[in-house]
Amino acid sequence: MHEELKKAVCEANLELPKHKLVIFSWGNVSGIDRSEGIIAIKPSGVDYKELTPDKIVLLDWDGNVVEGTLKPSSDTPTHLELYRNFEAIGGICHTHSLNATMWAQACRGIPCFGTTHADYFYGTIPVTEEMTQEQIENDYELNTGKVIVRRFTDIDPMQMRAVLVANHGPFTWGDSPAAAVEATRVLEQVADMALGTIAIHSNQGPISDVLLDKHYLRKHGKDAYYGQD
């Protein structure tokens, strides 16, 4: 049952240590089969060296295990909340990658300083509000998802496929588990570049709106012309 989904989620998870986006067992990737209402996610605390498709846990919309003998990721409620609210996404990735997490810990969004960033993310990478004591002490992981969703009230999640959870770290998504990991890789790169930009010029301003539009829309807009037909 859902062998291809489990394989895709496993392979996406294994990309994280390969690209030095995680250490130990930190981080998780999930995927969803919306037609069947099945979510596949990394099991909690399992080392990537031991991860195989048969260890991937399958869940229903309520987080009940429908296949698998291991506990799902502790971040499962966050993933489920994002899937419920961002209907176009097919995969989610969460890490504590070094540079993106530094921005999250500083509770600062990542400004779009140049075209490398604009090619992939449409503007500043948003950061959530800091969570309250009540949100932390009651349904913490679910409330993490809720603060993300609230931050995206006026943002298209398919134009901005990343968020920084204040004091915590990044979540990214895409139309598949592999695409969610790709977003994490790009996010880490632009987070590093932004830190370097500020080190060179502490008062550097963001890219102009016209250049942001040109670079993002030539790849992602309805009139996109980048790449092959």
C-alpha cells in the first residue's frame, strides 16, 4: 500500500544529510496522497543511516497511524496543519539547517537582496510571530502549524515556499517531497548569501520590485520563459 509514496518520502529525507542540511536525526520530510487522504512521514528519532522505505509511517488526516510500527515524527501535527490549509502542496520539509535557523533564532525575515533569491522566492522569507506560553504548553506542534498558517494570511504559499518559525527554524514545501527538499536547499543558500551581504554592507536595501518581478515571473509566472518548452 502506497509503496511509491513511502519510497519518495524516504528518498527525500535521505537528501537532507547528503546536502548537510541536518545532523543526527534532526529534521523530517513528509508527502501526501490527497486522493486517498494518506500522509507519509519520517519516524521520530530514527537515524538517517537506518532509514528505509518500510520505516516510513503512513497516517490519516487525524494523525492516526494506518501503516507502520514506529512513531511518526513529533512534528506531525505541524505537517498536518499545513496540508489542511495549503491545498496545493504535496510535500513538506523541516530542518534546523545552520543559516536559515540563525535567521529564525533572530526572529528576522530574510530580505531579498538579489536575483538569486528572487529566482526562487517572491520577496522576503517571512518569519512567524513568537509563540505565547499557552501555545507552547498546549498542543505545541499543532500551534506551530497555526502560527505559520496565520503568517500566510496574505501570502500565496506557492509563491513563497518557505517560512521561518521564530526562535525555531525553517519549514519549506512544494508539490512533492523532493520539491520541498529543493526549497530547503535553496533557502539555506539564500540565507547564507544574505548573511554575507549584510556583513559586507550592513545597510544594504532589498532588490527593486521591478527586478524582483522580472526574475521571479520569468521562471514562475503564467508568461514564464525560462528553460525549455
